[in-house]
Amino acid sequence: DLGSSLSLMQEEVEYSNTIIDMLLLNTRDNVALAGHLDRFAASDVVQEAIRRFPFNNSDERRSVTAKIEQDFDIEASRLLIIHVLFNLLK
């Protein structure tokens, strides 16, 4: 029981952090985001967005998968790209 409770707590913390990130992004000036660019693989950010997205339930979470056959690098604000992917997942 303790293991499943800790797992559930971790999921709730990640969900809360995602909501906070989304709220912060909506209140932040987009010009400030454009000044900070990271370089990362598209596959990494897609997997992260799927992992962090606040799905309504476990069935929704299981219904979304990603199969990336050709990867490429992106140079952008990582947080901004994750939130773009969140909007696509909606």
C-alpha cells in the first residue's frame, strides 16, 4: 500500500507542477522566453510532454503513445515547446 501511495503522490506532484508551469507560462512575457534557447532532441521533448501532461485518467494516458522514426534537434525554449505539445494533446 505504501508503494502505491507514494506512486500516486508522485503523480499528483507532477500534475501540480505541470499546472503551475502552464499558469506561469500564461503570465510570462513571451519575449523573455525567446531570449533563452536550448538545444534538445525532438523525441526527448515529446516523451517528456506525454509523461507530464495532466490526463484526466489512466485510460487517457494509456491511449497516447509516440513512435518517432526520425529524430531531429530543436533549438528553442524547451518549456515553450512542451506547452505547444500540451496544446496539441488537448
